Amino acid sequence: MGRNYAGHVGQACDGLSPNPHYYVILGRAAEIAFAAGSRIGGAEHLFLGIIHEGGWPVSVISRLVDVERAEAAVLAIMNGPGYTPPAGRRVPVPTHYVEPWGADIAAEMGDSYIDVAHALLAMIRAPAVRSRAGTRWPCRS
């Protein structure tokens, strides 16, 4: 891809900033969203970014789930007829923006930063419709 998305992803949410590893994952998610033709990166792109980067928490997830099957399932949903790419927020956001996930979990845990683990926990806890409905955003409780 060769693009630098650092300026377009990972804005602080609820006063918490992503840690360096999360910035890397957000950049990868932006690349995946761009390659898929989406202007905005959503949970699906962030999850694929987590899988593609490996390391923590993939090393733990891979003990429970076949990561390749999980990736194939997400891609099947994204390529399916009922898939709607993320629409973004009601306020303008830059191209290649990735929805922040995990600030509510980080705050709940008393952490001063947002990490990939916070984002993954937020995705697990969130109903699938919430991020698409536009009424509640993943960085808010």
C-alpha cells in the first residue's frame, strides 16, 4: 500500500490516546479499509488489522479460534450482499479515519491509554448493530 495513515487514525477518545501498538493496528485497519474501497474503517477493518499484525492478542485468540477461519468469515461478511461499509460520524472525518474502539473499556479499567486489548474487548461486548446504527459510537459507553 505504501500510504502513511498516521495522521488520519487514532484520535484521542474520551481524553485517552492509543498506545503505539494500537496506532500500528489503526494504520493497518485504514489500509485494509482503503483496499476494500471504504473511506472509513470500522470494527471489521480493525479486527482484520489486529489479525494481520499478529502478536498480542492474536497469540491468545489463536489458541481458541482458527484465526484464518475468523478472517475468512469477516471477509465473507464484507463481500456479502447485505454488507454496508461504515458511514462515519455525523461530523466530517478525514478519509481513512478508523472508528476508535476501547476507550470505554480503558476508562472502566482505570487505564490512561487505549490498547488493542481494550478495542477487542469493546468489539466483543458491543452488539453488531450499534456501530452501524449511528446512535452510539464504540468509544462511548
